[in-house]
Amino acid sequence: MAGLERFLADEAATARLGEDLAMALRPGDVLALKGDLGAGKSTLARALIRALADDTALDVPSPTFTLVQSYDTRVPVHHFDLYRLSSASELDELGFDDALAQGAALVEWPERAETRMPAGTLWIDLVHQDEGRRASLSGQGAAFDRAARSLAMRDFLDSAGWGEASRRHFVGDASARSYEIVSHNGLAPRVLMNSPRLVLGPPVRDGKPYAVIAHSAQSVAAFVAIDKALLAAGVCVPEIHAEDLDQGFLLLEHLGSEGFLGSDGEPVAERYAAAAELLAMMHGKAWPERMQAAPGIFHDVPPFDRDAMMIEAELLVDWYVPMITSGPASDALRAGYAREWNAVLDRLAASEYTLMLRDFHSPNIIWRGERSGHDRLGIVDIQDALIGPAAYDVASLAMDARVTISPEIEKRTLHAYIAARHAAGAFDEEAFREAYAIMAAQRNSKILGIFVRLEKRDGKPFYLKHLPRIRDYLRRALAHPALAGLHAFYVAHGLLEERPL
């Protein structure tokens, strides 16, 4: 069983430990708080629950008499006090197992029912020491590992002069990365980025894992290198205030809180046009394939090559086809799919290639309306950039996977990009429009597969609601004459038909 220790000099330090644990908490976790009366268990529990609720004034009464108190927070948490428990079997009457199915459990006096604590329980023992207290954390499994990483993040903040900062969950994404907002002494808040080294997974082709073939970023050095290059080129990306490349921690500038969409969650045509003009500016620049993250540390920006394009497009066959047919794709379908896609991708040989951010869409753009020009757009989530067709990011923007873009807004977005490219010099519009259709079809085929995979493999069913939109985008892309053969293949195999969710 692994262990960690922290000296907590005062109540504030105890509350910070509660915040650190809150940032690591996940549904199904059990945190067992041991310690004598007055050791700080309630202080720790109160800070943890308030951090989950993002409410420093939340009333968190002791559950001494009710035995359990539940909170509908970011991760639902059930606060148990077992001091008055006469038998471990009484946990059944308290609904302990049901609580874990719905969220996490925070247990004071767990020794009264220690035999019922799950194997992956995170144990926190608080004892008085000098004028403060010492917290000893022990356990095995995911909950302990997450807590240990969260404490390492606090140490990173301390090394950056932000050790006493408050931490609040900001956002996570489909990867293992997560982000927090940290606030300290009335200073402008910053973003704490937690980017563990990528777990590559099993080999899927030619002895290589999917992430290697698709050229996903494997460490935070990719973000740092690309961020510095974009910043130097006049793109508004976060300034990096502190970094630990080995552990994957960054302290970043907070670019703002206003999302790219309107207040009603709908796309704003003018904002999409502004983002298209930013892409046009970026695509007019020459980008190095090797970028520096730190002295002696470089990131070689991978190419969006044929293997990467194909393995992404094949996610449709791997995940979407089995969902709509209730069985795996046949060998004949796979062979035909690969044949049609390879014929289409051959047409990209003469396309313009540039730095391609890969997920240039609304979740990764901050709107800063009080600013002017390109500075109105704050860009995040850049670590997976590749050298690829310029049309890809335009397709990612104009067919935004997370919000319905009408054909009219798509048209206006394309017009803004094309007009800006023409204004800057010679531009092959016809070749761009063909590459745009190809990249839109590739990207939306990939997304159909990814969204099904997130539901089937990762237990995230809320992604399925986006499928009708993605199918509509795919129909639009496949309407280009250059994709006639691929379009016919999709129609013949029912890949564009509406399906019940």
C-alpha cells in the first residue's frame, strides 16, 4: 500500500488539502477520514465539499446525528459519519453501496465499519503535530494515484509562488487532460493544466498503437512548443507562466471566460468569420516542422500523413458501422471503404499544407469581444497540431462538431476565409474547395466513429446526441463532385441514413 504525508500548519492548509482531494475525486471513490476528535476531519470534509460545489459559503453541517448528508455537486458526494454506528451491517440501511453507484463517499470514523470499506479506499489519517496536524494518505489503485498527482500539482503551484491558491475545476476533455482555475491574493486567475504523458494503448496495426499512427501528442512538451510558436506569430494563445515538462503541469494565462458561441449557445456568424480570417492569416505564414519547447527540448510537428488520415476515417467502420448494423463490418465493406478513401486522398497530393491545429472549433476558442482584430480570439487545445492540409481546420470550424452550423453560416465562414486568402496574394480557390470537401468528409467520418466509441467503450452516452448533426455535415461534404465515388459507397451501405439514438 502506497503512502504520502503532508504537514498542515493551520486550518487554511487543511482546507487546501480538502481542495486538492476534491480536484481528484471521481464517482465511486471512497475517502476514509481517520483521527481523534478535533483532528480536523470536519474541516477537511467541509473544504472538499465546498470546492466540489464551488461555493465557499455552502452550509456543510456535521452528519453526526443524520449519519449521512448528500450533496449534488460536480461529483455527487455523500458525507457519512459512522461514530454512532453500532454495527457494520447498518451501512446497508444507510444506502452506502447505492451512494457509491451515484457518486463518491466521504467517511468519518471509518474504523467503525472498516471491513466494509472497498479495496480502493483512500485512507486519510489526521493526527496533531506541534501547532498543526499531519495528514497521512495511503491506499492502492486509481483513487490514491489521482490524489497523489493532485498533491504534486499543489507542490508545482508552490514552486511557482502560488502554493496558497484556491483551486476549482475548470474543464476536462475527451483525453486524460484536465484544467483548473487557480486564484491567489486578488491576482488575475490563471489556468492550471494537468497533462499526464499519453498512455499509448495496445498495438492496432503494424505493431503500433492508434495514438502513434494518428500522431497524438505524447507529452506536454508538444503544447509548450506549439504555444510558443503561435504566440511569436501573433496568435492569441495562453502565455505560460510556469512549467514542469517532466510531470506535465503548466500554469497558464487565463484568456477569458466567454465562450465562442452566443449567450444562447448558438453560433454567431460574425465570430465564425473572424475565426476563419485568423486561419487565413496563419495559413499565410511559413511554419517550422521543429519547434522548441525549452533549451535542448524540441517538438517535431508530425505530418498528417496517409496512415493518420486512414486510421481516423476507419473509426467509422470500427465503431459506427457495428452500432447501426448490430455486427462487425464485413471484410468486403472494409476493403471497399479503404479503396474509395485511398482514391479520394490521392487528390490531396497537390494541396496546400501548413500548421493544422486539428480541433479548431467552438470548445477551443475563447471570444474576447472587448479586443480588436485577431486578438478577439483566444485559442486553446493546440498540442495535437500537425503539418497537414490547410483546408482541414477550416472544415473543423465551418462544420463545428459541437453545435449546428447552418449551410448559410458555413457559406459565410468559407467566404471570409477565401476572401482573406485572395486579399493576401495568389490563392487557388478551386483546389481549396476540393480539399475542404475531402477533409470535411474525413473529419466527420472520424467523428461518427469517435462519438460511438465514447459511448460504447468509455461510457459517455451524451456524445450520441451529436450524431444527426455529424451525418448532415457528412452529406454536405460528400456532395462535392470530387467525392462522387465515395458518396455512392456511403449511400449503398446506408452510412448516411438517419438512425434512432
